Amino acid sequence: MFMSHSLGKRLKRFSIPVIASLCYLALTGCTPNNDNDWQGYVEGEYVYVASSQPGRLDHLSVQRGQQVASGGPLFMLESGDEIAAQRQAQRQLNAAQAQLADIQSGRRPQEQEVTRAQLVQAQATATKAALQLSRDQLQFQAGGIAKQQLDDSRAAAETAAAQVKQWQSQLTVDRLPGRDAQVRAQQAQVAAAQAVLDQADWKLAQKTVTATRGGLVFDTMYREGEWVAAGNPVLRMLPPENVKIRFFVPETTLGRLKLNQAVTLGCDGCQANVAAHISYISTESEYNPPIIYSNQSRAKLVYMIEARPAPADALKLHPGQPVEVRLP
């Protein structure tokens, strides 16, 4: 027995499930009873669950074969470094926010009290200087003092009044917040610190992984205490909506099938037929003998078809299980 070079190249392109299916049919001599019955098998599209962060596997919350609901806990990695980074980021954010509040609120109340005391003192000096100026003006009119003394009194009163205005302005400035540019710069610092905290929160959350979709825990890859690299799957899950049936039909039957067409599935141990619908029809043949096509040889071409049951019915099926597919 020999095989042509062309046929050998084509057989290398076979997937393992296809070869298994063909061998099953050949060994058992199982042939369809009619044009509406085909042999197939169950296959699962697995979801590999991993964390984006590395760490030691501290707790595995599930075991192989367990059904998990959406949102249920799966596993937890050690997170000491991430907790410390989160605390540091939180404190940096608190410091940036406090500095922004300080800039926006002006000088401290104690510093404003010092300025207010200086203002009160300047007001008292100005009042005294104004009284002295009034007395000297009367004395000068009566000829009791020289004009020089009157000029000195007037200058002292004007100086005291100017000091009052100076301290009033200083108190107003003390109550003002920082300049707009300073406020904007500090607001940017607060935003940057918040971003660092958000990143630290996200990394910490990645250490506790939950199920984004419910399904079967098909396998576990690590044991508690082992080191898990970033991105390495810890679990392999099979959601019920990822269960599908693959079967193969001859080229002469392909034209009678279409997407979303209803089929029924029968299997050993199934108490009743399982409903499904066709979700994929291959456009290429899975097996192509090195012969010239003819009306007689076209029946040897088979095409892969995929059908999906409802998620509730998918729980009754298991990957690798042989099934019989029928048109209703």
C-alpha cells in the first residue's frame, strides 16, 4: 500500500479531531442510516484564566470538575508588595491634596493674626499722631510753637496713616489663595498622584481573580504554594456556551444545510435528544482524495459542520463524547 505525495501533504493538514473521527468511522464500520444522520463528537472552547501579575499561589478556591457561577472566586496570589505600593500611593495623594488645599486657602490663621495685630498697632499710632497734629495746629495758631514742630507733627500723622493702609493691604493679601498658575500646577500633581493610586489599586485587584463567566473548572495547572508567572493560566474553564458539536457531511449533502438550522443530538446516556443549531459551515473539504472529480467521487468529500446546543443542554455533554446528529 502506498500514498501519493499530494495525498500525504493533504493528510498532514488534518486536525487531530478530524483524524479521530475518520478513524472511528473506519474501525467501527459505522455508516449513516440515511442522508439525515451523521456521526460527530463534542468539543469545547476552553477559557484559560490567568492574572496579569506574577506571584505565589496562596489560595485556590475551586477544584477540577466544579461548576462555578459568574463572579465566583477562583484563586488568590500573594499581594504583599501590591498592598505596600497602594499605601504609598494613597499617602502621596493625601500629601498632594493637602498642599493644594494650603495653596487655595491663603496663609494660616495664626499668620493672619500676626498681621491683624500689626494693623491694630498701626491704627493706634495713627490715632495718636492725628490727635497730636490737632493740638499742634491750635498751638501754632496761638503762637505757642514753631512752624517746624507743626511740620513734624503733620509728617508723623501721615506716616502713621500710611502704615495703617499697608497693614490693611497685607491682611487682604494673607487671605488670598495662591496664584492661578500655582493652583493649576498643584492640581496636576494631585491628578498624577490619583493615577498612581488607581494603578496600584488595579494591580492589587489582579491578585484576586474571579470568574467573569460561569462554567466548569475543567482543569487546574498549579497547586497552592507554587510560583505563577504573569499571564500563565492557573485554570482552564469551559463555559456552557462554549460547548459545540463537530460533525462531517458529504459534499452531496452540504447544500441542504444552512446557518442557524435546527438539528437534534443523540448520545449514549442521554435520556432525551438535545436540540442544537448549526453555527458554522466549513467552506473547504477536510478530505480530498487525489482523483479526478466526478459525480461518483464527489460523495467522498466531507465538510466540517459545527452546531451549538443551548447552555442549559450543554451541561449534559462532555468534550470528546461521540454523538449522532440528525435533522429533525
